[in-house]
Amino acid sequence: MPELHLYDVLLRPVITEESQRLMELNQYVFEVARDANKPQIKTAVETIFDVTVVKVNTMVMPAKRGMRGRNEYWRKTEWKKAIVTLAEGDTIEMFNV
């Protein structure tokens, strides 16, 4: 498995109602590369945002199926989500808009 570049690990922040509630608990949600592991995610967040990461949880979000009449199709592919818990007092300003 090739080593991912630091900026290839984090794809985008996930901004939803659930992720807004998690920010109150000092947890931030990112879409990450499918082949990224927890140490790579931790290093990327700590380096890019200059914060201290306490814990990283990852999960693969399943593909979603759509229907048009009797025809079904895949409207979204699988993607990997990471919930990053920061140390007390650290925040990521990008999320606090």
C-alpha cells in the first residue's frame, strides 16, 4: 500500500447537524481517504490544524441506493468518515464559522 501524502488523507470536513452537536464535545468529522488509517489521520489533523488529537474513530459509510420508478441505481458510493477528538482547549477555527 503506497504511503498517502499528508494532504491526501483529509478530503473534506463534514458539516451536518450531527457534526455540529459533536463540536460541542470537541469532536470534528472529516471525510478521509478510503485507505487512510488512524495514525495517518491523527498525524494529518495535528500537522494541518496545529492541534492535539486525543482519539480517532473511523467508519465506512455505505453506498446509498436510489429508485426511479421500478429502476434502482446507486446515487452515492461508499466513503470513509473519521471522528477526531481533540484535547481540551483545542479547536479548529474552520468549523467555527
